[in-house]
Amino acid sequence: MCVTYLKTFNMDWQEIGRTETIDNNLNPDFATKVHLLYRFEEQQILKFEVYDVDVNDPSLDKQDFLGYCETTLGQLVSAGKLVLPLTGMPINKGEMIVRVEELASSKDEVTLQFSGRGLDRKDWFGRWIPCLFGHSSDPFLELSKVGEDGEYRLVHRTEVIKWSLNPDWLSFTLPVRSLCGGDMERAIKISCYDWNRSGNHSLIGELFVTLRELSEAPHTSTVYHLINPDKQKKKPSYTNSGEIRLMKYELRKVYSFLDYIIGGTQLNCTIAIDFTGSNGDPTSPDSLHFISSLAPNQYEKALTAVGEIIQDYDSDKLFPVLGFGARLPPDGRVSHEFFVNMRTDTPYCSGIPGVLEAYKSCIRQIQLFGPTNFAPVINHVAKFAESYPDGSQYFILLIITDGVITDMVQTKQAIIRASALPMSIIIVGVGRADFDAMNELDGDTVPVSHNGVQAKRDIVQFVPFRNFESLQNVSVAKAYLAKEVLEEIPDQLVGYMKSRNIVPKLSATNQMKGDAPPPPYPH
């Protein structure tokens, strides 16, 4: 029997599932699956314990412990399958093979466009004085899906077409799961109403159809008749209240973040560190760059919180680390784009420990200066991302900074350029500075734009570190910081892939990606 645990924020192990017991078998293939909600922005640490069950008792103390192994869900997702040695016994024997897959669900989306012809007039003026007021209904459509209880629930409402009995509504796109629960045979009700300012809209008519029937309509020129139940009851001669025609039907498969990661897309994280003078003298305990053996500074905390999660999706665990805003040895030249490991041939650092080691060494060799310019490091990574328009590599730039940027125009231009590339930008603000201007770059509400040119996607996420300083538990603070800064990455990656019509590669290619070297770094 195998027991699966998930490590909580409080660093406790929580049991989340047990397999069946397979008798007298040293090579068991367990059928019981463990279901777990995947969160990219969290480091979900898993432990698998294996027991020899001899007693019919749920207590694990009554069973013989055979060993355990640990990994993260991120590593599992990135690899697709892991072979992990069992440890924890004096003589370690055996290994655990763990596979991961996303639960199947309907991810398709459908684009529909309807038109109406010969709709009933509903407005009083239109019925009685058509010569003066012309067409006089203000029609709109409502699409509703039937629930398990037989009740219809609104899914979508079109725009209102004013004063028309022959409206052509705009096309719209809906997830198939929302429209019919992924069931092509589930009933959909389409209701046509005449809009009234009072909010008491008048029913023109309704029809019932399935998504399967809609999929066939464009090929058969099917015309649907709107039926008004009240009129149908009252008038034996009643036929219909107008026609609805389906002008456009497009079914498109939508892929998830997991589809791309399991299919082989690699995440590459470049780190950019602010070495401007506003951080304070690194030899002073008040400096944001003060290195202490007693506790990590805010830069170290941010590097660790984000890096520990990203590295699970990077097979080589090599991080390019850039610095900006410092005077460099030996001549004191100011640079806004240098390698923090102080090498000239490569910026790569091995894992988060290597990043921290390079950062601490760099602090002792450079002089903090300024100003705070983001554009050079953004453009640096953008040159890298330009080489991979196929989505096989996706680039994340983590900028850790303490101050207000001084090259806002150039930074906006760089972000607009990067928005067309497989790239996202995370900005973590440390210290107590005023970061209001950063919200201009985080395009959640208003897209980043300059001189009338707008970013193609929202690719920037800004988070001030001070939001998490009050948390006493360092592990919890790191977890919440990582969650905040990384939660938009999956949607941003999928958004890029969708904009380029990139389909995930077969998961079989995932088996070879661990052998791939890091992409050649642009200088």
C-alpha cells in the first residue's frame, strides 16, 4: 500500500490519499489514483510512503514501513513521470514510479453568431404607427443551459440591436463547459426579447436546440422558428414570432497550462537585481542589501520564494542573473545590464543556492549607483525570447527593485515589444519606497501603451514585498509572496500560445527534454 502526503504551509504532512493493498507482490502497480488540485504558484511538496500490510487495520503503526520518497508536484508535472528511490530504511531497496496526468474535462470553446429575420414588433409605437417609427423591436438573445433539476440557467446575453426586426448580432465565444456542461446533447434554450428601459423585457419567442444540432446548422442552412408560448395557446392560426439563423459556428480546442508543460514547454527564469544607491550602503544593517548570517534580507527572500517554484519546471536548474544600476570593477563604469556572477562568458548560476552565492559575492565587488532603469534587462531577455516563437521555451523575467524607475517611457516600449513574445515579467518591490508608478506597468486594469501603441497581452505582475512582512512565519511569508507573484503566469503563457495558435506537443517529447541544454544566451 502507498500513502500520499502533502506538506502544508505550516510544514506539517497532511494525508491526501491511500492506494489499495496488493497482496504478495514486490512489483505492485496501484490502480487507485490520488486527486490533487494543482496550483502552479505554490510549491506543493509530496511524500509517498510504502507499507507492507499484514493486519486489517487503518493504523499505519500496525503495518511494516518499507520506505518513502519525496518530490514536488511541479517536478512531476514538468517530467510527466519520475522514478524515485525509496529511502528511510537501513537498507534502501526499491523505487517508486510516479506518473501525473490532468483529469479530462471539456476544454473546448465555441464561437456563435446569430441573426434574426421577421421578428414580431413589440413596442407600442411600432405596432400602431409603423409608418412613422419603422421597425420597432429592440431585440437581444439569451442563451440558457438546462441543469440537472430541469431548470434553465442563463449563460450568455447578446447586445441589444435597437429598432430592428432583422438583427445581426455580434459573434461571441463561450466555453463548451459553460454552455452545455460539455454535453453536446444537452438542451440549450435561446430566448429572444424586446428590450425595455424599465427592465421588464418582453419575450418575442424562444427555441430549444442542442450544441450538436447547432454544429450541423451551417451546413444545412437550418432556420429556427421562435415560438411565443402565450401566443401559441391563444391563437390557433399562430405559426411563429420570427426566425433565427446561425451565421457562424466554430469549435476550438482550448489547451491548459498543464497541456503545454506536460507537452514539453520549458520555463526559463532570468533574475534581475537592483543595485542602485537607494538600497543603502551594503555594510550598514539598514541597507536592503545587508548580508547577515542571522537572517536573509528581502532580496534573498524574494529570490528564494520565487526561484524554488520556477526551478521545478526548468530541467537544468540554471538561472541567468543580471544586475543593473551599479559601478563595476575595475574601472567603475556604470552598467544597467551585467552578469551578477561577474563572469564575461555566461550569466548562469546553478540552482537557487548558486544564485544566492553569486549575489552575495557581487555585493562585495561592486559599488551601488544608479539610476533605476528597467528597459535594458527587459530588452535583454526579449532578445532571448525572440528565438523561440514556437512556444518550446517560455521566459520569465523576475525584477527585484527598491525604487521608482527612471526610464518609464523606455520601459513601456520594452514591455509593449515583449508582449508579443513568449515572455512574462514579475516585479517585486522591496523596501518602503513609493511604488505607485509600478501600477502603470501592471496592466490588469489599463493595458500598457505608449504613443497610441498598446501591449498585445498583459505580461506584467507587480507585488510589493512589504505586503508580507507582517507574517511572522518566514515559510508562510515566502509561500504567500510566491503565490501572489506567480499566479498570473499560467494564463499569460496560455494567452501567448493561443495568440499564435500553438498546439501542445505530444507528451512523449517530454521524456527527452531533461537532456536539453539551456538555450544559447544572447550577449
